[in-house]
Amino acid sequence: MRPPLRTALICIYIFSTVGVCLVTVMQNLEPETRVVWCQSALLADGWARDVKFTLAEGRIARIDTDVAPGDAARLGVALPGMPNLHSHAFQRAMAGLAEHRGEGSDSFWTWREVMYRFLERLNPEAVQAIAAMAQVEMLEGGFTRVGEFHYLHHAPDGGAYDDPAEMAARMAAAAEETGIGLTLLPVFYAHSGFGGAAPTPGQRRFIHDVDSFGVLVEASRRALANLPDAVVGIAPHSLRAVTAEELTAITPLAAGGPIHIHIAEQTQEVDACLAATGQRPVRWLMNHAEVDERWCLVHATHINATETERLAKSGAIAGLCPITEANLGDGVFPAVSYVAAGGAFGIGSDSNVLIDAAEELRILEYGQRLTHRGRNLLALGAGRSNGGDLWRAAGTGGAQALGVRFGLRRGAPADFLTLDPSHPAMVGRANDALIDSLVFAGGAIDTVWRHGRQVVSGGRHQARDAIQARYAETLKVLLA
């Protein structure tokens, strides 16, 4: 080959390669736009039929109603995705491992000892694998954002990782894999009981002082910086794990973001708080902190009438986790009186013993039915749909608790699920009757869309096979 021809071919190769690279870069930079059409959709202002959504840059750029599908992808019935306001992802791997009866009476406190022994085995890679599996199941179950109440910070011996946000970064990596929205809530945990009691050996992976917690929060923000629409808040673990002085010191670290706290989950905790402070937990918190719309009081199971009224009027969210609360034998939240007082609530999967948004709402309502011996107790009035009111209330409250907004509207995140109207539980239903069937009759979720991207098809996450295989290998090692 003559030199001029060889030189010309080399130049063509270089220019063509550069051109391909530039096109690839431009494609990656260009916002993806998709158009989908739904038979009907629950929009922020109510139900609509023949709805076309234009999705761009992860958001709903346009909504057209009463239109033909045209070339748009055709879907079933769209609902806004449900926020999961309270999760401990790593606990998914121990689901079912604490169901053997002990020598004495079993309770939350005996379950907690099993959990402490289990987490001693977890390294960062295992935590990421477990979190990804849990998030896959959350998305398949109708949750599109999770509030990770994240307290597993340190190495098994209690020593710090080189990166203080090592474990937070693992949560972010799992969310990047699965596509779920993430609100990370780094947990401040300093004591084993009221009065500043020293932590136990089983708690050594959780512990911070105020200064090191500030470092953790900032490092967590950096770890989530590149994750789409991620939110970082804080979580004082519980009144038994934080002193009054520490609570005051760490609250500003939320920087306007969400603040979550476990509270009044068990009667033993209420009794201990009374003995230590002379006040019940929710009353003490209301008297010592500016509890407002930023706050989520997780569980709040054992509250009296005065506390119910104060919590409802505060603007804070009651974070209810009915499946876990039933599994642990915690008790039943006074939801009927709380909702009647104007209280807002959301739902969470907590211990992740079973992950299903509709099941959380079903157990919530059924707990009230068993307590009050009535039906449709959380519907907001005569003629109202129980399932529809539950979905809207839990969605709105959960989104507030996670620092985002709920509902399908122009400019909102494109986070939604679709139902299969041909499912036996859905046939012949429309509008809120479809949600009633989803919650109470086992209707099926078909697709899930998160940040404008379809992540679930036919009820199955698109990355399930790979994530489940890694999870299985992880569990084989952990449970060997």
C-alpha cells in the first residue's frame, strides 16, 4: 500500500472513530423522550381516560387526556408510585430467620438480638447485594422511592471504614443498579438506653458522637451526589439512643431535609421513657423539639389521645409499618382517631420481612377493623373508596416524609406503576374500584416506571435475574 493511501485510510479511521464517539456522547447527553399511553390514569387532580404522557429527563413533560394512542407505547391503568418511607434494607436477608419460639416469651427485644447477631456477618459487598434485592422487590411491589433508615455504618469490629460513608455509598450503588428513588437517612445512634447509657457490643457498628455524625452526613451527601433526585436527611434513632443535648445538636444537620425517628414502638419503651423523664415519648419529643412537616415519627404505636391530637396537628407524618409491626407483635396504631384528627401518614416496609405496598395498606386497614370491629374505617366519608383514600393518603404523606411530592402532574417525576386491567381482580372495575381491588383483592402490578425509565415489565424487574443470582450467592456465604 502506497504511503499516501495508507495515510488517507488512517485519517478516515481516526475521523470515523472520533465521529462515532461524538455521536455516542451526544446520545448520552441528549435527554431521552418517551411517550406512553394509558387507558386511564390517576392524575394529581383526579382520574382521566385515554391519557398520553410525554416523559423527558426523568419527568412528566406533558399530559394529554382523551386522546388516541397513536404510536405511543400502550399501557393499562396508571397510578402514582408509592413511597416507602421506612426501610432497613439489610434485614431483608434475615426474613424468616427469627420465627422459632424461644425459651421465654418472644418480642421485639428477642428479635433484636437475632438481628444483632446476623449483622455481625455483613461486609459492604453483602450489604449492597441485599439492598439491591430488597429494592427490586420494592419496585415490583409498587414502591418507587425508599427512605433508607441507615444505621449500619462501621466494620464488624466497630472500627471506622476509610470512607465514613462506605455503607451509604453501597445504598447509593444499589439504587443506581435498581433505579429506585433514594432518600437516605443516616442514623445517629449513641446510647443503649435512656439517660445516656453506654452502647452494647451488639450496637458497635452503629455508634457516633455528634462531631463524627456531622462528618458522616456530609460524606453521605457526596456519596449520593450523582444519583438522580436523591435526598439526604437525618435520623436520630430513638429517644433511648440519643440524649436531649445530642438531639438539639444534630437537628440542624438536616439542613431543611427530612428528620425521622423511631418512637413509642413498644410498651417497654414507653415505660422506660416515663421512668427516665416523667413523660411519654411522643409528649417528650413534642415538648423538646420543633416537630413540624419535616419530621416523620416512625411507628408511634403506643400513643394516648392527647399525643394523637398533638401529632395530628403538628404537620409531621406518622410512619406506619403494618407488616413489620404485626410480625414483631408491636401493637396497632390508633389510625381511626388519628385520621379523624387530620393526621397524615405514610407506609414503610421496615424490616422487609415481606415487601408489598398494597399489603401494607391492607394490614393497616384490617388492624383497624379487628380493633374496632367495623369495616372501611379509613375511608374519608360515606361513599368513599377505602383503597383509593388509603393510596392517596399514604402516597402524599410518604412523599412528604421523604422530601418529595406525590402525584402525576406536569413537571413531576415520572414515577408510576400500571395495573393489568385484564387481571381477574380488575375485570369490570374502573377508577378507585381498581385500587380497592389492588389493595383488598390481590390485583396485579404490570409495569413500573421510575424517573422516566421502565424498570418493571410484566411484574418483574428487568435486572432481577442478575441481582437475584448475586443475592443468592451472598446468602449462601452468610448462612453457611
